[in-house]
Amino acid sequence: MPVALYRIDDRLIHGQVVVGWGQPLELRFIVLVDDEVATSEWEQELYRMGVPPEMSVMFYTVEDAAAHLAELQKRPEPGIVLVGDIGTMGRLVSQSDGRIRAVNVGGVHHSPGRVQRLRFVFLTAAEEQGLRDIAALGVDVSAQDVPSARPVPLGELLASTSGA
Amino acid sequence: MSDGDARVSITTDTDVVPATVRAIVAGHGSFSSGIISAVEQITGRGASFLAMSNTGLCLDDIQGTLARALDDTGARVIFTDLPAGSCTMAVRRMIRARPGVVLVTGINLSLLLDFAMQESVDPIIAVQTALERARASMAVHGA
């Protein structure tokens, strides 16, 4: 199981990723795809220090991640590809030659202009379209913050107004 | 969000902050308010701490809320629950520009109790003493 999860999470590396997903999936590497972090040694060190010793962290721009995707998917140990926003995931999927089959919306929190769809997902109209565009490329898009929660399919996510 | 204890101060709203706050406790869910309520129950000194939860907040909002809490309280110590947690990440990023502010992560109740009982000691020094006792408080029995 090479890459177990392709996740959108605006907190990037944090407790849900390292512990919540990391332990049950026995993740051994995190690929943090962020053009800004990829060029900041200090930011990289910040995130490295947050993960347990058995887990390695790689930092890529979108272009580098797309170029390394085939190699990452051949790794023997499971890992996660992590991006901070929907636009970044859209760019990665569009450059992945169909290698990404499923995307997890793990955390897109409140900010001005966003409408609450789930307790942990708030979206602008442009972000909703971004998720539809990803799905239109044949990718299964669902929202799920932790492994024990039910994955909410994209259609249900975008129809949800409950914030449940 | 409330744990029913009137002496536990909880932010994201830091407009009204008790003057006695010496440290901020930040973490997941109700961790902070819960552990502070335990301090209050045991020592009556829960008002030494201001609780903050990351629930529903993105990284920028966590950082902004913590920065306001520091400004409002004058606290120089922040306790967080988990080394990889979003509150820890936000604090580590924030304290680059705030020399003199100390982050302690991976806390337990013994640590906060010891810190709370050192009211007359400089908070930075109190942290060091409390850390030793907190580490020593973890034990396995009956194995």
C-alpha cells in the first residue's frame, strides 16, 4: 500500500494526521506538497519536529510532487500526500496522469466567504467548483476527518447545510 | 463551549481575561478546559490559566487567537497537549517573533498542578521545576 491517502487539510501536519491516521494506517512517510513550505528550511524543520521518529517527511512543490508520484506509489511502506488547500490538490491531480484515484477532504476551516458544509469543511463557491473539477477527472472525492468517521461523498458534502 | 466550571476561562474570545492568568493552555477539543477544571478542583487555582481550543479553527486563526491571548494576559508560558498538534505548530511559528515566551508541549495534570502551586515564582523558572515533577509522575503499576 504505497500512498494510502491524498488529503486536503489546511492544518497540514497535525494531530489528526500524525496520530489519527498515522497510527491505524501505519504511515511511514508524509509528502507535504506546498510551494511555499518547499522553499522554506525553517518551515520544513517546524514540520519535521512534529512527527515521530519512525515517520519521514518530504517537502515538494506541486510540480516536484507530480514528477515523483510514480516513485512514491512504488514505496513498500504506506504514506500520505498532504496539501493545504483545494487549489493545490486540483493542480496536483491534473498533473498526475490519472495516478490519484481518491482524494480525502480532511479539514478546510472557516474563513470569510466560506459556507459551512460539515463541522470541519467550509467552502467558497470557487472551492466547491474546484472539488467538482477534481471529481470530473475520475477521482473519488469524499470528506472524512478521522478514520472512524463515515466518508461523506462529494455530492452529499456539497448538498449539506447542517454542519454536522 | 463550557465544562460547567465558572472559574475556567476559555477563549477564542479573549476580551475579558482574568488578571491572574499566568499561562495559556491550548489543545484539541475540550482538553484545555478539562485539564484546567481539574487544576481548579484540586487546588482552586484554575484561574491561573486561560484555555484555548483548536476546534473549528484553521492554522492562521489558531495563531491569531493565541497571539491575542498572549497580548491580553501578558502570559509568557504556553502549554500544549501534543508535539505534532496544530496549536503546537502555531505557537512555535508565533514565538519566533516573541522572545521570552516559552512553549511546553506534551503536558499532563501533574505539570499544571505544580506550576499552579508556584504562584510566587517566576513562571519560566516554575516551568522547569514543574517539568521534572511531571516527568516523574508517569509510572506503570501492576505490570
